[in-house]
Amino acid sequence: MNLSELERVARAMVAPGKGLLAADESTSTIKKRFDTISLESTEEHRRAYRDMLFTTPEIDKWISGVIMYDETLRQKTSDGVPFAQYLSSRGIIPGIKVDQGAKPMALFPNETITEGLDGLRERFSEYGKLGARFAKWRAVINIAEGVPTYAAIEANAQALARYAALAQEQGIVPIVEPEVLMDGGHTLERCEEVTDLVLATVFRQLRLQRIELTGMILKPNMVIAGKKSTARTTPEQVAQATVRCLKRQVPAAVPGIMFLSGGQSPAEATLHLSLMNRLQPLPWQLSFSYGRALQESAMNAWRGNNLAAGQREFRKWSHLNGLARTGGFQPGMEQQAA
């Protein structure tokens, strides 16, 4: 895949009105989700769950691509069609999570470094043959007393850039995901300060590693107060602070920014995205790459055997986030939507 093809795929991922489904939960993470609906996490249950999501009617109107886990990329629909092939036939781009998780960073308490660079070139080659056209790597930055340190930010930014270089070398569009966690009691202002520094460091490393910015996607956190914060902020303040931060740090050459929901409720994540998209003009597409915010109500409705109910909820939240892409989502719409 040459640069023009990388750019084409990146632009298709952030096509107007569309965003990504993040269905890349690891086996341990999906087990925790299944525990909430009292469903055993077998390989067949995991396959059936992703099959329910991917085969939902009409989602190609609002879902441009799907991030999958290694196991999922190798699985098939109930009709025996490989998931990547099935999604491609609907105009939905297959993607793959390639990092191997955030591990404790040696000598830096309460900080992590994401692993998975060893052997990544060979894995990219295989994933490309399996149909993946884009990839994702997540770095995790915690806010607490004395953290993050600049050393941890720099180490994670360098790993993100090295991953992105390997992806582009193999003709795969990299999603660069530096997530500043919303755990803890920090204020919105503290989150903006840390997100500013993280994004500045990430883009400096991306340039050092010769990343073509037109052939990548950024997946950041929103600028939001910590879950334990007592400071009250409005959705409008979250939208304004996030866009302000992005305008300072993200070059206009990047085709799109696809937010993670990061522990927000589905309605919160959708409203924040909608409010941001009203703050035009913006130099990039602002879109979504949601996991729980798209899946939570679908999983609760599905519960292992109710296909129609699960698909109805997934279609609803895909549609609502499609509306948020143009600022069209309003509070309360989730109650009215079919």
C-alpha cells in the first residue's frame, strides 16, 4: 500500500457521518463484560457476540470500520464467512489491535508502558494477509500525585511512533491512541494540561519517526475531569476544552480524530462528540471509536441469545453517534430512538 492508499483508507475511516466500532476487547476484558450478563466467556460465545454486532442491519450507514482482537480477526460469521471478508463486503474496513497491553513501567510507580513491538513487523505482515487495513496501539497515561512523569510520557510516545512506522511500512493505517485516563480526582484543567503535554510529545516523536500524518488517525481522550473529581463541569466545557487542546497540538494534516469514550456513559460520550462538532470550522474530522459506548446496551439486551434485541440497541447507538458527527445529537434522543 503506497501513501495515496494509506491516505484513502484513513479518509474512509473518518467519512462524514461515520465512525469506528472498537470490538478489540482482549479475552480477559470480554470475560469481565460477559460476567455482568452471567455468560461464560467461551470462544464460541465471543464469536457469537461479535457476529451479532457485525451482522446488524444498516450499520454500514454509520460504521466505517471495526477494530478487532487477534482471535476475532481469525473467526467467521455463523454462515462461515471470515469476519474481515464479511465486513469488507459491507464497505466496513477491518482493523486490528496490535499492542500487548500496558505493563508496569520499571522504576516508575503507578505508571505503565505499552508492550508489543517485538515481532510486530511479522505480525503486521500476517494481519495484512488476513484482511486488516488499519491497526491500533494504546498508550495509557495516569493522572495522580506526582504522575505522569515526563519520562513515562516520552517512553510511551516513542513506542507509539515506532508502532506507527512499522504499520505504515506494511501499508497499514496506524491509529495512534494516547489515552489520558479519567480515573482519579483531577480537574478538567489538570486533564487539559496533561493532554496538551502528551499530544505535543506524541507528535514530536511521530515526526522523528517520519510518520506520514496524512496516512494516520489520532485516537485521544476527551479533556474531562476525573471520575472522582468534585469540581462540576458542563458538557459544553468538556467540548470547548477538548477542541481548544486539539487545535493547539494536532496538525491539520491529520485526516481525523476518533475519540475513545474512556469510561463515559454512552449518552455522555455521544453528547460530547456532538457538541464538539458544532464548534466549526475544524481542520480535521471529529469522529468516534467507541467500545462500551456503542456496545453496553447491546450486550445487556443480547445476553447470549436475544439477537434481535442486541442488534436493535447496537443499531440505535450507531445511528445516534452518526448524528453526533454533524452535531445533530441532542440529550434525550436515546429514549426516543428505535
